[in-house]
Amino acid sequence: MTRFEGTDTYIATDDLMLAVNAAITLERPLLIKGEPGTGKTMLAIEVAKALHRPLHEWHIKSTMKAQHGLYEYDAVSRLRDSQLGDPKVHDIRNYIVQGMLWNAFVAETPAVLLIDEVDKADIEFPNDLLRELDRMEFYVYETQQLVKARHRPLVVITSNNEKELPDAFLRRCFFHYIRFPDHETMEKIVRVHFPDIKRQLLRQALEAFFEIREVPGLKKKPSTSELLDWLKLLMAEDIPPEALHSQDSHKIIPPLHGALLKNEQDVHLFERVVFMSRRKS
């Protein structure tokens, strides 16, 4: 199978499937942007599963350099071994640690390489990967070895839009923005995770969820993953659907809202907005 058509556990829109298949055809990295919690990381996992490809996950941290994806030379271990008289110090290859790009390049079958949250790193990080992602090769200076990809991996790069990415990097990618799911798509996503959820509970929960997301001025809108956490709690606690829209002035906010609203400012803002709207009605 060389085309991605979604999976039983991941609801992909037609546009998203087209984007994945375009990246495969063009042999370009697929750059995925979208709100946190919209399934960007899961996409790479599900694509690897659907295409029966090995998955290599490189989760980026703010301190990382592009070099870490290629390899690292562990000089500290070599120094320690030399002090202990370990004979393996004479072969520097014992201290070369392969990175995720290296692992994906030497995989026996075409792989999926996830570079997750690329915008967390320094602004030069994406540009420092351009040559390796273009040529599918890099040089290990310590061992004078050229590492070339056996098969070109499908590279999936995710970004939360925390900082702008360089133009030179963007030119080499196929880009797709995952829009936040609409009501109908969200219902399909929920039913994949909770096939036995009661219809009335789902209807009321989605209504409450989208009502919260539409409150202007929220510092952090709840995401898909947070909705799923909330529903899991509602089902575990057997919360009745009518409790999600209580008319009691002391119970304006939905039960177990801590799964959806993650700071006190947003909680107070939601309470105030709902209270005012009820007074008007």
C-alpha cells in the first residue's frame, strides 16, 4: 500500500489524505501545522501503521541542534573508558551515537521519520537540516564515513506555530494546516475512541465543548485530546447528560471542567460570559 487513506483509529479529512499522498509522490517533507491537540503527532504514527513502515520519532526540545538528529560523538564516555584502560577506546566508532535521521536512513524498508514540534528549537535548526533532507545523506567526520539513505523516508514535520520557519525550509516542504474539527468530524473522532458512548451524552458534551471554545479571550482553548479526556471522565463517573447544562446559577461551569480549562483566568472568564448570557435571556 503506497497511498494513505486514513485508519480505523484516526479520522483524516480528504484534504489531509491528499496532503500525505502528495508528500509521498513529490518525495518532499510534509510540514503539518495546527492547534495543539489536533492530532499532528498521531498522524505520523497512523501513516506509518497504515503504510506498514517503521516509525522513527524525533521529539524536538529547545536545547536540541540539528546535529543531534544525525549523530553525536560521546567524548565523555571515551575519556572515562580511557581512564579505566578499556581497549575499545582505540576505535572511535564505539562512541558514535546514531540519531533518528541516521536510523531512518539505514532502515531496511522505507520508513516514516517524525520531526515533532520543530518550532521549539532555535531558528537555525530547520535550515541546518536542509542539505541532509535534500540529498538524503550526511558525512560523519570522526569516522570519515558517508551515510546515505537506503530508501527515502517519508518525513513528517510538525509545528505549533510558536515561531516562523525559514523561507528556504518552507520551499522544500509540502504544507498542510489541520483545521480544528467541525461538529460533525468531532463526533466521528469521538465515536472512534468511545464507540459505546450514549448519544445524548455526546450531544450535550459537544455542545458544552464548542460553547467553551467560542468564548472570546480564552488564553487556551480546549483541544481534541482534552475533549477525549473529559468524555472519558464523564463516562467513568456516570455523569448524566443534563448535568452538562445545568440552569442552577451555582453550577454554571460543566462538571470535571479541569480536563478542558487549564488556568483560573479562563475558568473565571467562562463563568462570567455564561452568567451574563443567561441574565440577558
